[in-house]
Amino acid sequence: QDNNCKLLYTENPLRIYANGEWLDELNVIETEVLKRLSDGESLDWAFLSNLVNETEDPETSMDLLLDSICNWVDDGWALIE
């Protein structure tokens, strides 16, 4: 991967695009995380924990979110520094 992915979003409705492709299968938590990344902000454990703590099953939500983040790193949508 060249890690040259462009993340963009629209607000009404909130839609995330990666390299011009609408990511229509994201859940609400994934959308918020990618929105934050597209704004050039970094992620921290507190932000992720706050997002998943609002769900019915925070532990499972965090597991799924971490799997998604790993996929995004593999796809070049996110970088680990």
C-alpha cells in the first residue's frame, strides 16, 4: 500500500468517501471514527472508549471497531504512528 487514501465526508446526510467511493456499509461508530480521521485528527483510547460505551454491548463493539481499524490500516486508510 502507498498509504495515499483520501477520506472525505458530507454532513447532511453524513457519508464517508474513500478515494471517491461511498462507504455505505459503515456503522455509526465506524463513521464517526473515519470522520475524525478525515478531519486530520488522531484517535486515542478515550475517544474510542466513549464511542463504544454508548452501545448496548461495549466489549463486542470495541472488538468489531478494532478489527475495522486493522482493516483500514491494511487498506491504507489509516496510519499508525
